[in-house]
Amino acid sequence: MTDSTQTSVLIEHLFRRNAGRIVAHLARILGPARLDAAEEAVQDSMVRALQTWPYHGVPDNPEAWLFRVAHNQAIDTIRRNRMMGEKTESLTAELARAGRTQPSDPDVEEQLRDDELRMIFMCCHPELPRESSVALSLKIACGFSVREIARAFLSEDATVAQRLVRAKRQIAERHLTLDMPPSAALNPRLDAVLSVLYFLFNEGYTAHEGDALMRRDLCLEALRLGQLISASSVSSPRVHALVALMALQAARTPARTDDSGDLVILEQQDRSRWDQRLIAIGFRHFDLSLSGEDVSEYHVQAAIAATHARTAHAGTTEWPVILNLYDQLLEITDSPIVALNRAVAVARVHGAARALLDIEPLMQSAKLQEYYLLLAVRGHLLSQLGRTAEAADAFRSALQCRCSEPERRLLQRKLAGCVQALQT
């Protein structure tokens, strides 16, 4: 990797880590109605970094550099457009004062956390449609591009862009604020907030396309935000359940690819490479999630992840327990992806033929038409049953779907194995 490429990767990581925090901070000063100005300032700081750092070196404190440049860009925008009327000078003065502080200072860091938390909850205001809330949070608080959000929603770029425009217009027209709502209004927002973190984590855990299987920075960012909420006054058992799920899943990331970047399936992973620190965090939050009577989908998914995490060897996995948990999960959500994952557990407990019967109805699911894993699992089951030609066709179809390059290489190896078996 060249120095220029390394710098670009660093800038992207810093942007993902800091964009939401700085936008939220600027929005507190400018007002939520001017989210576009706050976003533009942060985007400009990233462009400036891409233009200067590869040639002049990375600053000693790159986060503080982005923070300061974003503030300066916001000041320039306000003065150029006089967008705040008579408040222009007082706001530019406040921005200038804030821009001279360091984000690493404890007081500033605490304020940034506060701003970020308020921003996420404002984006998830109950007056905004749920899909718009989640999309806006991913864009503003998590630094997602429109294209990334469209992939997460299995939607079109233009559709997502329109949702974002409408949501921002509603925030301005309804004078929504960054003030935290009273306790009675928290629950409707909290569900949307957790959906945002879940989307963010899943996008990082299995990238939909590109050279890498995972984007670990997204996983850790989702986990960081989850821990931020779990440590706040708005925490609840289902928050801890989601944090547990993310931590236990993220713990596997060091073992999910080999030295060549190829995908290593769960049963073949070297479990000694699993991150024990994250596993400990996961079990701690899982224990905290059991404090109430609430049983959410995150509780059940965390229980599945915990069953894998406490199993030292793949051969001793408690598949009947996992299948039972998937049955419980299907009672909570009718997600076809959950049904697909359940079929994998069925294969472990009752065999490939039974699992294939469960797979067939999913082939008609509109949501899974372009989901490569459905075809990949079907191919695997057909291969186990000795139906090699059909398995090869399933793997060929899977290769036509969008997936990351490591996933594509695994499918190609599976297909090659089928072709070789048919020729012998």
C-alpha cells in the first residue's frame, strides 16, 4: 500500500469516526434547521485533508485539524451567505471560540458525546417516518454516503436522496431541536436509534461489495455508539442486548479472513484468534440485558452469538440450542434472512434434506432475489445431498449477485469443486 493510499484510508477512518460528532457539534451552534451547512463544512474539511495531507504530511493531531477546519468552513459559509441574518456575527464568534478548543480535552470530549447522542435522537424524532429517520441518522451521525444507505435499505440512490431532503425539510419546518425528549417520548425514538446502529454494524460486518470482506471501522463505530447510549440515562435492557450482540460478533473479525484476505467460514475459524476483550464486553452487556422482562430480537440474536462465543471448538457447538433460539427469533420477526439462518441450523440438527425444504419457499422472497447467501446456502445443501449439477447452478447464480471479493472467491472455489466432481 502506497503512502498516499495509506493516508486516504486514514482520512476515511477519521471521517467515519468524527464526522457525526463534528456535524452534531456545529448543528448545536447553528441550529438543526441548518444541517446542510454543518454537513457541508465537515465534507469540506475531508476534501481539504485529501488535498493536503498526502503532500504535506498528516498533522500531529489529525482529529483536531479536521475539527478546526470544519469550524472555519462553517464560518466562511455563514459570512458568505449571511444565512443567520442579525445573528451572523455572534454565531461566527461562537464558532471561532469552539474551533480553538481541542476535541481531546475532557470537557470538549464530553460535549461532543452529548451533541452526538442528541443528534442521533433528533434524527429519530417520531414526527419523521421511520425509514427517513434511520437514513438521516446514517447520513448525519454515521457519515454514510447516499449509495451506502441505499445498499443497506436495498433501495435506489434517488429514493434515499429524496427521503433525506424531505427529512431535513421537516426538521426545519417543524422546528425540531436537539433537546433530549422527556422519558415518556424516549421509547419510540430508541427503537429507531437501535435500528441505525444495527444497520451500521451489519454494513461493516459484511460489506456488500468491494475488495474487503469487512469494514471493521464501521463495526467498532456502531459498538462505540451503542456503548455511548448504554452508559447514558436512556439505556435499557434492549440497548445492552444490541451492544452484546455487536461485541460478540465483532470479536470474530480477526479470524474471518486468512492472511490472503480470503473468507474463512465460522466452522473453520481459529477461535484462539477471537478477540477475548470484546467477548468479555459482550458477556457483560448480555448479563445487563437480562435485568428486565423485555425480550427483543437483539436479546435472542445476542443469545445465539453467546452460544457460539462460549464454544471452544466448532464440533461441540450446541446446534439444537441455536435452532431453538432461531425459532424464538422467528416469532418476534418474520425476516426472511432470519429464516435463512434458521435453515442453516436445521441442516446441523436435522440434515440437509430437511433444511432444503425450508429454503425453497425463500426462493420466492422479493427481498432475497439478489441475496447471494440464499443461493450459496442452497448450493451447499444440494452439494451435501450429492446433487452436484444443481449445486453448481446455484453457485453460478450466486456469483451473479452483488457481494464482496472474498465472498466471490469462496463461491468460485465452491463452483470449481462441483465442476471437478462432475468431471470425475
